[in-house]
Amino acid sequence: MKIHIVTIGSPKLEYAQSGWNLYIERLKHYHSVRVTHISDKQNDVTHITAAAGSAFTVALVIDGPQMSSEALATFIEKRANVAQELCFLVGGPDGLPQEVIAAADKQWGLSELTFPHDLAMVVLAETLYRASTITAGQPYHH
């Protein structure tokens, strides 16, 4: 499956850079992964939608519906059967523009908790990796 992660900014804190890199590399064992970091100055509809292209888009939003790890694994597996790139959109510290959220194919909330921007990116990468190990029947999830 092709997974594209579009973020506004990139992890800046050392722990977040380390965690992000670790889980993105692990995720690449299961999927074709590409990452696009858009600068904070380009946090607008034009740049975000251009980066996402024609992929099925999932906008990360604070109050979006949540999924368990198992439900996310099932969602990714079903999207893989469609053979369309799956693109996760991560806004900046103030989130995504409303137009991007409205145009997304799906909205998803990582948690009812509010995470700092850097930590949200790490949580996304780890969550995608965890879902991939579930689908592959690997023991990581336990």
C-alpha cells in the first residue's frame, strides 16, 4: 500500500525527531511510505491539496471520530484493496485549514487528549506502524 503523510512543519524536538524517524522507518517494512513536510508559511489550502494530489485523504482533527488500533488496521487493509494512495494530513499547531478538513475523504481524531504538534506526529507514525503489525500478525501490538 502507498501511504503518504503530509505534515505542516516537521518534528523539531529531539525526542520527536527520533521517534518520528524510528516509526517511519519501521512502517516502510510494510508499506511504500513517503513524507512531505510543508513549511509553516505554506499552511494553506493550495499547498496542502497540491501535496495530497489525488490520494484518499484523511485529515487529522482534534474532534474527529477515533479508531482503535484494530479498526485502523482494518481501515488501511480495506483502502489497500482499492489501490489508491492513502494520505494522512497533519496540520500545524493550529490544525488544518477548514477548507482542507471539509474536502478530506475522512476525518480522524487520534485522541480526546490534545497533543503538542511534535508528539502528534510521533503518535501518528507509531499508530500506523502498530496497525500494520496487526494486519501482518506480528507480536508488536501485544
